[in-house]
Amino acid sequence: MNKIFNIYSILIIVMVLCFVSSCELIPHKTTSVKTQTKKPNILLLMSDNQSAEHLGCYGDTSVKTPHIDKLAKNGLIFNNAFCSAPSCSPARASMLTGQDIWSLGEAANLWSSFPRVKVYSKLMEESGYHVGIEGKGWGPGDETVTGWEQNPGGVRYDTFEEFFNETEKGQPWMYWYSSRDPHRPYKKEGWKNSGIQLDSIYVPPYLPDNEAVRKDIADYYNEIQRFDKEVGSYIALLKEMGQLEKTIIIVCSDNGWQMPRGLANLYDFGTKIPLIISWPKFFPPGRKVDDFINIKDFAPTLLDLANIPIPEEMNAQSFTDILTSNKQGIIKPKRDHVIMARERHAFVRRGGIGYPGRAIRTADYLYIKNYESNRWPAGDPPLYGDVDAHMLHYEAPTKIYMLENKNSKQVKPLFDLAFSKRPQHELYNLTKDPFQMKNLAEVNEYKPVLKDLSNQLNAYLVKTKDPREIGQLFDWDNAPYFKDRDKKPKPSKKAIQILGLKEEYNYLD
């Protein structure tokens, strides 16, 4: 009897071991990417100057983005993705390096140079990836003055087909298509044949609501729809090439839209970006994530996905664990804020000085510290050149309307919000004031919140050796600006007429 019992015991143990072993051999969607594929393909599709909410999958019913919306259903939508800076060059530099903009010297400015530091693109290339870019890439600026022989984003190609044909069989690849849509100038009245209805457009309360502004937003939407078609064409190419299931697809923008209080501002309309990531085979789809993501987090995340060691100087954090999670909403509670910065955007103040600021954004509050509150935040009058069409040398209907009507009862409060000087400290309660129109920094009730956020921001800036906080100030104001045209801008005829300007406007004096 004991012998029979022992035989049965042995058989049961063997069966259990076999079962466990077989389970370990069965792949699962939520298993670590590293155990599933050594080096996935990665396609990054980036729009230029697009705010987060202006996609169908984010709830906008006026703009039609079927390709991106479908991708979102098969992927993740990030509700709290932000850029490092509300300006093209520094935002893209931060994305490539995984660092805060104040750690990148002149690259914290627009139309800058690019430092000789590690970038994810080069590290991926060195690990065996075929890396390429199409379109804007890093910039605008001049990378050659610091010894770069090509754009820091990678070798430039005219088409994805050209790039793919140069990829060796079985070689993993990383491709960054950087569109110029919806960057101004918009195609005037392009919306008319786009299916966009003016009366359906939501005009945020910090802008005047009239036909001119609605048409301007509609033209912006038309360019987003054009970008959506580009996304669709890339997805079709991946299918045709048999690469779709092998490829992580990322859709995002670099910073917010080109409207007053948007681009070049630390408000949400300048910093909050759309972010959709899809790879259904390994990233459980159909999820909305509320964790805070900074565009600088792209660098360590892409390296992590590719099984490449992350350099110590990349102080950003990989969010691969969020991608592979089954959860939605808040996944990693510690990801409860982002920190952003601004140095010189365009050359729009006498002598080329910037408008430096730092900001911390949480779920409930936005705190901004303006270091030079005596300066004009949107550029010197009368052009106020940091926003919208920055030099008014091309069409800018919303800005022109606000300049024309700046003294009217309806427009003046909005004009002051966008263009007038600001205090050193700004604090906004996002639950009560989602459009950040009422500064609470001087309200006694909010002084504890202001103190807490200011301390949290300052502690991070000191820890990361931000020159503005540790007394070793980098001279961003006098750093080279690699576009002479902006230094003596020539506004459009309409702008000259409205503002009573001379043809040549000199910022060098």
C-alpha cells in the first residue's frame, strides 16, 4: 500500500512540474517585452505644435482623425503627457537626451545648437538598430557648430520606403517621422473642403469667440486632419511590408498649439501634448492612462524597450512598466507631476533676451515661476512676437484680431492675459479653473499650496543643478540665435497697416 502511495505521489509531482514548465513556455501579453522580443521596431510619428485635446480620441468632435483614433483603440491614450519646454528645439532636444533643458546649455533655446551628449538615436544605432528620420527632426537650429555631422535624431531620408529598403533583413529599426503640420502658416480657408463645421468648433475662453477665430481654428484642424492621413499612410505601409505586428507605433506632438497662451507659454495650451502608443501584441490595448509623462521620458523608454542600457546622465524615467501593465487610470502613483521650463523662444525682445520660467504641474494645480517678470512674456510690443505667427510675417488671424481690438470691452481682458506682463509667481486651481485664467498666487487661502509647490519645484531644480537656482547662471540671453531674419523681422502688409509699423522692425538695438 505504501509503495502504491509513493508511486502516485511521484506521478502527481511529475505532472505538477510538467504543468508549471509548460505554463512558463506560453507567452502572455503582459509579460515583459524583454522576454518576448529583443529589439522591436519603433515608429515615432510627431506633429508640430498641436495641443493634446485636438484629436477625436481625446474628445474633440470637430476635428476628424479616424486613423489616430483607431490606433488609440488598439493602444494607450495618455491623458497627462507634457513636453519639457513649450518650444520646438528644446522640447525635441530633451526628448532625444532624456534630460531637462537647463542641462543642455544653448539647446534650451529655440534656433540653438545641440551639445555633444548621448542621444537615444545614436545609442540605438550603436546597438544594431537602423535609425532614420524624415521631416523636421531636431530643430530648428544648427547642430553642425558643435560637430554633429547629421541631425541628432538620425540619418535623414526622403521617404520611409527608402529607409526600409536600406534596412538589412532581420535588422531592427527606429524611424522618426516629424511632420510640419499643424505648424503655421496654415492653408488659408483649407477647412472649407475638409468637412469641418465652424459652428461645431469649441473656442477656449481665453480666446475671443468670433468668425475670424473660428476660421483660424478650423484651418488648424484641417492641418491636423492632414497629419492624421499621414499617420494612416504609415500604418498602411507597415501592413504592406509585413511590419505592423512587429512595430511599436508612437503618435505625439512636440508642444502646444500656435495660439496666444499656447506655444512658448508654460500653460497647458503650450505644454500638454497628445500621446498614443500602440503595440497590441505586448501592450494591453484600450487603456487610458492618467500617470504624468514628460517627453524627456521617451529616451530611457525607447532604450529600455530595445534592451539598451540607459546612461546615468539621462535623469528621465522609463515608463515601459506602464505600457506592459494591464491597468489604466493611475498606474504608478509616484508619477503625479511634471516639471517644465522655458528659456528664449524666438528673437522677439530688444537684444534677443528671453523670458525664463520654470513650472510644476500636478493633477490639481499649475505653479509657474517667472524669473524676469519685468519683461514682456509674449515679446516686446507692438508685435508680441513669441506667440501665434511670431513675427506677423504670415497670416495670424486670431492674433491680428486681438491686436486690432485690444481696447474693446470684450477683448481687453483676454489680450492682457495673453500679452501683458505677468507677476513672478502664478498659481492656478485646475479643478475650478481648467483654462488657467485666474492667478491665485496672492490669495491667502492658497498660500500653503503655493509654498508647497514652490518648495517641491525648487528642490528638484537644485538637485538637478539648474543654473537659475544654484547661482551659476548660464547666459541663455546671449547665446547664438541661428536665424538672422528674426532679428530684423518684416511683418506682413496687413500687420504693418494695423499696427502702423515700418517695413523693417529691428530687435538688435
